[in-house]
Amino acid sequence: MKTLTKILGVGGLLAALGGCSSPSEAVRAAEAQGWSNVNVTDSDYALNFTCGENEIAYRIEGLNPAGRYSEATVCCGWTKIKGCTIRY
């Protein structure tokens, strides 16, 4: 019973901290940095060496802050607390 209580407690804590990141959060992070017309092209590519092991990788494309078409990776933490970072 103690194990079940711990599992439910951890699950509740994660839900309270904001849950998992999503492609829409990756788009919002890119737009906050000046990107426009952002599309997530992939969120589960196998050979991703750009993000850390506790991050979700979202491949994006769109107009970068300089107004040129570009591609980048947005790395987001498993919870919303960590936030997202654009990596080129």
C-alpha cells in the first residue's frame, strides 16, 4: 500500500507542476524568441544529440528573427517548470 501511495503522490506532484510539454509549447517558445510561421515537423526523431537526456526534442521550421526561413530544435523539459530552449 505504501508503494501505491508513493506512486500516486509522484503522479499528483507531476500533474500539479504542469504536466508534460507539448508541440504547442515548443511553438510558443519559438514565437517568444521572435520566430513566426512556426511549424513542428518532428517530435520524436531517434538520433537527437541536441537536447539533454531529460528533455523532449521538437524539430521546428519557420521564419527566424532575421526573417529568413530556418530550422531548429526546441528542447523542452518533461514538465512545464523546466521550460523550452531553442537550439540551432
